[in-house]
Amino acid sequence: MKRPRTSPGVLLLRVGPAEAGLRLDVFLSRRLHCSRSQIVRRLAGKVHRASGRTLKWSQQLAAGLEIQVQGRPRPEPDIEVRYRLLFQDDSLLAVDKAAGVPVHPVRSFRTRTLVTRLRAEQGDDTLAPAHRLDRETSGVVVFGRGPGNTRRLMEQFAGGSVRKDYLAVVRGRPDFEQVVVDVPLGRDDDFPVPCRMRVAERGRRACTEVRVLWRGPDRALLLARPRSGRQHQIRVHLAHLGLPVLGDKLYQDGGSAYLKMLRDELDDAAREQLGHGRQALHAWSLRLRHPGDGRPLHLLAAPPADLLGLLPARAWRQVDLEAREE
């Protein structure tokens, strides 16, 4: 069946089987990554069935229902898509992604993403990311060339055979040298925007090894090695230890800075309180098998300048020592 045409400025959404029974405002909140109050305030009278009938916020939705949302598309943020090439051959491509660059199109990012730029520059529309990295997190991202290579890479990540090491600058002074955080995670249903995770007794198992590389009076440099791949796992586990990542808007102070950002109310005082302009998390090292011939690959991305400036040079010398011991 052909999907109905929509005019410019109209977004067409189809209710999936897992979303059947949701209220309209809850459905839109999840799909558009806004709080329910924002949805009601911004879209009053602008949400209809594809047939034209206006929908009520309280209406429960059926699977397959098509909904039209009227409104002007938000302008795409004017960012520079920066990366450094780490490795490439006929099977894969690996880059060191700069902080602030989305890996793939999401929300208002449509063309200024890592995957769209790499496909254009490489002349290869088959390039696809084998794993996810948050927009504010810098570091190693791996792309497969062709569906077969991408699938084999994704299977390694899903199966837990890829060793991932992250560097995190955190607030606080850890009282341990090394610890394994093994606590389950689930979605934070109390948060007004459905993007925040929390420790949840009945959540999915999540496990992260954490080691202290350097500690100062009020901040520390940690090496985090996730054994599982849950959403925001490292950030939630570190916050659970009382050591939130500097600059993390979602997992410091109950996520208040994140909500201010969505409302364009994040002022200089709030940014200073966060401790850094972005979450101070860097995907430093990946060890995996080549999807073509199976040989071991070690991909390493040096810490970027904005993180280097957060700690004294002696702290980062520990990272150099760690790399030499690998």
C-alpha cells in the first residue's frame, strides 16, 4: 500500500506494534524526544490522522495508524563534521570521531552526520556503523563496507567479543583502585523525556569494569571497560558510584541541565556547574576481529585536546603507560 503524500513541514508517523495502546501524547513524546508538556504546548491542534481528523491527546493508538504532525522542521544545527581516519580497507573503515558529531541522522540532524559525510567522501553508500556512540562522546567508531561485513562486525559487538576501553573524567575522588559494577539498568520512567536510564532491580543486566588511572582532589581519570552494551551504561554506572562524568547533562543533578537544554534555557551558570561543555567521555580503544580474514585489530584514538585540558599532564601520562602495556 502506498503511503499518503505529505506537504512540506508535515511529519508522517506510523504506530508500530510495540506502541499500540499508547496515548497520543506519550507516543509523540517518545518519537520526538520531547516532554509531554512540550508536545501539548507546541503541537496543540497540529496532530491529525492521515485522513485529516484531529486527534485528542488521550486517544489510545492502534498499530498501523498513520499520524500527521504539522509544523516547520527545525533547522539543522550548523556543526562541522570532524573526524580522523584510523584504518580502512575493502571490508571496514574506522575513524576517531570528534565530540558533538552524530554518527547517523537523528532528530534535527539530517545531513551533518558522520555516516552521510563518509558515504559522500568515500563514494560508498554501503558504509554503515557497526555500533553506536553518543553524539557528545568522542573516539573510535567502526563502519562496515557492505552488508556482509557490517553484519559480521555487529555480531561481534552484540556477542560481547569486542573489547572496548573508554576514558572518563569524573567529578569526585574515588575510594577504590578497581571495581566491577554489576547492576541492572532500565529506562527511567519518572523522567519527563524517555531517554534517561537508571539502575533498576528488574532491568537488564549490565556490567562495567572501572579502574582509576589518576585521582585529584575533586576529579579523577578512569578507565571504563563495559562487558555489556546497554544504553548510556558507563555514564549511569559511574553516576551510581557517585562519580558522574564531567559535563554530563543527563546524569548530573537529576538531568535538570538536559531539560534546560531542550528548552534553550541552559545558561552560562548551568554550564559551569556541569564542569565541561560536553560529557567528558572518550572511546579510546577497540579490539576486534577483522570481518574478512579474522585477524585481530587494535584501534586506538588519542584523547582529544578538550579533555587534556581538564587534568594535569601527569594524569594523561598514565594513559600513555596503559597504551604501552597493551
